[in-house]
Amino acid sequence: MEGKTEKIEIEFLDHVAIRVSDIDASVKWYEKVLGLKKYKLSEWGDFPVFMLANKSGVALFPANSKDRVLDPKSRNVKIDHFAFNVTNENFKKAKKQYEHLNLEFNIQDHHYFHSIYTKDPDGHTVELTTIMVDEKSFYKK
């Protein structure tokens, strides 16, 4: 951990990814109860289905009810990961910071967004995500 790195500035909590037993029922619940807007994008396939209020919300993924509930690697009903939104500049800083700290991480291209994933000390997946398209056209009201 030699040298100094630049501080990463978080914009906002982007989404919490949750594993659900019935995506359609969850979509209806989040629309009805919280008034969230559904974003189901063809480039991402059947899931995730994002339910957003402005730029924040939940990402719905199907649960695998056959996985053990208490196994940390289970894909059963649970919170899957959480994501903070960062600017493109801070995304680059994060990559440098993770390399500097010798953290294991991976970067994924989600068409509209790029994301960098790592694990916290308890094994929770932490995502930093940055939008790669025009923000105003993506987050239409």
C-alpha cells in the first residue's frame, strides 16, 4: 500500500440486487407499493429487471430455491449485491485504487453501464457502476 491514491467520490446508492422467488409478482409489488418504474432492457436478457425511482432502486434476479439458504454463495432469496453510482472519472480511479490495494475485482460491460465488482471482508459483493450513455435519455421520466 505504498503511495497515495485519489479519493473516490460516490454519487449515490444506485441499486440493491435481490434474489426473488417470482419476478413478475415482485415487479407488480414494487410498482404498486413504491411506485417504481420498470426497466427491462433487451440487451440484458430476461434479468435483471430494474425497478427505479429516478436513478435508485432494486435489481430483481430470479432465486434458485434449490440452493442452500445459509450458504454465502447461494443464489436463493437474499440480497445479492449493492452498487454505488460513480462518475466515469471515479470509475477509473476505483480501478487504480483496487489495483493499488491488490484487491481481486472484475469489470463487466452492461451495455449502458460499466461496473467494477469486488468483495468486502465478509464476502458481500460491492459494485461501483458508471453510465456510458446519455444520462438524460436513459433515465426518462
